[in-house]
Amino acid sequence: MPRRTAPPPVLVWFRQDLRLADNPALAAAGDRPVLPVYVLDEAAAGRWAPGGAARWWLHHSLAALAAALQAKGAGLHLARGRAEAVLPSLARAVGADEVHANRLCEPWARAQERRVAAALAEAGARLRLHGSPLLHDPADLRAGSGRPYEAFTPFARALRSRLEHLAPPLPAPGRLVPVPGAPEGETVAGWRLAPGAPDWAAEFATLWRPGEAGAEARLARFLAADRLRAYAAARDRPGEADGTSGLSPHLHWGEISPRRVWHAVRDAAASGDRAGSAEPFLRELLWREFCHHLLWHRPEMPERALRPAFDGFPWAPDARLLRAWQRGRTGFPIVDAGMRQLWRLGWMHNRVRMIAGSVLVKHLLQPWQDGAAWFWDTLVDADLASNSANWQWVAGSGTDAAPWFRIFHPVLQGERFDPEGRYVRRFVPELARLPDRWLHRPWQAPEPVLRAAGVVLGRDYPRPLADPAEGRARALAAFAAMRRRA
Ligand code: FAD
């Protein structure tokens, strides 16, 4: 009787898909012996390597993934270096003929995939790519003209109809068969991704629990209470602690798949009398898809305005203004609250991201790329597609941007979306004793009111960097100058 030979092992290359459930690359390993690998290849990402806050997240997420894989029987191998060097050499060492991985949309990651595929082919192995970080493959959705979508509404309509038949998520594998004698890898602690002393990320852990279990717990919490139904109204209120899901860093790192979230939200809405309550939330997931669709088709998006006319925009770069914005010292309380929330917790509420972004590019005339770079370094959910598409939307230079003349008024936005001042009082405590009426416009408060609240402007809290009306007029003039030049 012929002897059955054991199938050769495979490598599963984890990237921004740090999960076991609904992971097509891991599922493709089937019953074969598997060596899960993560490669820290910062040179491949270049200037888009994870920023400080994202490195904190990655540290904890890799630790969680390693523990989860170990519990299934196959430990995570950690290696640092160029993926096209590390993966073929590991494949050779363990006799693997295939490397399975999930696709990404970032231009640098696509270039990396091509290099890895070529290097593996030379080593006699194959790169097998699966899925994407999205609900739908961005290469497979085009407008009737055959061109990629440039506006959100028709994009969302087309995608929504395809998602009616979205396949269910894949289960996590049962036991994994380890590769005997796999070489020893590095340790996540040795990579020093998280800060040592001083630990500027100390407060992050009060809000976040990186890893697949943390992602599932967040989703469960969002669906358990009636937050889904409340979402449409609460999502714009930064003072509402649980107004939004808080899933963005988990989605960025692929600790939960958008397909899992989509189905869970739809199922929750279908149960009970909550039909229809899922739509506002699902729409945000479609925005995430749209940002990735844009990045896929316009890989220059992180660096260059999608509307070429904006290349000639008369920005007025000023290190002092940029620094005041970064530190949360613009004199606009809603903006400063947002910038300080970002620094302390690695995250900022979406409404406030829009207001803070608008003040930077419009009232202060700083290039949107400078704001995007700061977000890149400080957000735990920093995502090349979502960050650059949203900054271009705020700046008016995107394909589907808000019209330039719609300029967010930092005082009126604060009064509308943080009417009781809960958000500002939490992050700008030096203004906490000001009455609501003056909280978003302290420089207009009468002197006795300021004194009673213990605020001396210019000492305890800055005067605004720009008068809102003058800032608006300057921004409109700059836009008009750009149009004349174009
Ligand atoms: P929820 O309201 O619960 O939404 C659910 C999910 O939908 C989010 O987790 C996110 O994946 C997606 N989503 C929601 N709003 C948007 C949006 N406007 N664009 C794309 N996807 C969205 N999001 C990032 O994930 N990474 C970024 O780097 C990023 N940079 C941004 C920069 C600016 C200037 C602005 C205005 C927005 C940015 N966003 C970014 C989008 C948005 O602010 C965050 O996704 C959202 O605040 C995350 O919180 P949440 O998970 O509680 O959102």
C-alpha cells in the first residue's frame, strides 16, 4: 500500500488582518501545517509606516494575536526586515510551497505584494492573495462609463445593491496544525513599539483593548444597549460617550472584518422592532469603502490634491499656527477639546475631526497635508485611505468634497453639537466654570463672567488664533485667487 505523504506546510502572512475569524488567508491553510507570520517591514511603508499611536496599538494587537494563535496550536512567528527577503527564507526553512495573505489597498502594500510574489516565485513558492479589508473588491466596482466612482452617493447606491447578497463571515479555524521545528522568531517586546518612559500613551488603555476579543466586545456593547437606534442622533454629539461604535481602530487593523460588522448590525436591527435603525450606521461603513475605493484608483491621494487646481492653492504655512493647533491651543474650545482628546486617547470624534480640520485649512490656511500628517502620528485608527480621503473632503480638494465656501464656524458648530458643553468641559477643564452661553466663545464673555469662572484670557486659555469672520473671508479670498490662477 502506498504511504501517504504529509502535505507541505504553508505560511500565513498576517498584515492588517490581525484576527482568526473571517480571515480568508488563514482559512485557506485548511488542515495543512501552518506557520503564522507577521513581518515588521517599515521600509516598505516608508513615510506611511505606523505613527506613534498606531505603534502602541500594533504592539498590543500582536500580543493578543500571538496568544490567540498559540491557544489554537500554532504560535505567531515575528520577524523584522523586508517582507520579500523574510518570507522566501522562512518558506525555504520550513519547506512551505505557499504563502497565504489577504490583500490591502495601500499603494505601498500593493507594491510590496508584487515584490513578495516575485521573490517567492524565484524561491519555488507561491504567494496566494485572498479577500480585501473591505466588503467589496474595489477593483470590481465601476460606474456605467467604466470609470471608477468619484462621488459617494452613486457609489453607495451601486455597492448597496451588491451587498444584498454578501456572503456570511467565515468561522475561526478549530485547531491549527503547527509546523514542527519552525525557527524561533523575535518578540514583540523587543520591537519597542509602545512608548517606554515617559509613557504618553498611558491613558489609551482606559478606552481601548486592542485585539480580536476587544473588537468583538466593542461590537457587542454597541449592539446590546439601544445604541444602534440612538446612533443617528447621537453620532454627531461628541459629548455622548457611547454615541458611536469606536470600531475604527479595530477595523483598521483588521481585528474584526467589515463583513462581520455588517451582518451583526443587520441582524441586530432585524430582531425586535428596530428595522431601519441599521441604515445610518451601515452608511458609515460605505464611507469607509468609498475612501478605500478612491485610494485604490487614485494612489496619489495621500500626497496630492485630487483636484489639480488645488496644487496652486495659496497656503500660508506657519509653524507657530500649526503647533498651536496640534497642542489644542487655538482659542476655539471645540477644536482644542478635539485636539486634546486626540493626544490623550489616540482618537477624536468624527464631528470634531471635521471642525478641527476645517479650522486648520480654512481659518488658518495651513496645508491639509500637515493636518493629515499629525493625525497620522496621533490616531490609533490612522488609516491611509480614510485619513487622506477625509482630509481632502475637508479641504475641498477631493473628488466628492464639500464645497469650499461651506466653512465650518467653530463657535456655531460647538454650540450646536456640544450645547451643554460636556465635551469641552471634559477636555478643556480650564474653561469648565464658564456658563454654557460663553463656553464656545470665551473671548466674547464679559470680564466679570470670566473672573467668576477663574479664567484670564491669554494666561489660562488663549485668545483665538483668528477671528472667525475674518478667517472665513481670508479663506474665501484664497480660494478665489486659486480659481483665477487655474
Ligand atoms: P462610527 O460612527 O461608529 O462608524 C463606524 C465605522 O464607519 C467606523 O469605525 C469607520 O470605520 C467608518 N467610518 C465612519 N465615518 C467615516 C468616515 N467619515 N470616513 C471613512 N470611514 C468612516 N477614520 C479612520 O478610520 N481612520 C482615519 O485615519 C480617519 N481620519 C479622518 C480624518 C478626518 C479629517 C476626518 C474628518 C475623518 C477621519 N476618519 C478616519 C473618519 C471618522 O472620523 C472615523 O472613522 C470615526 O470617527 C471612527 O469612530 P467610530 O468607529 O466610533 O465611528
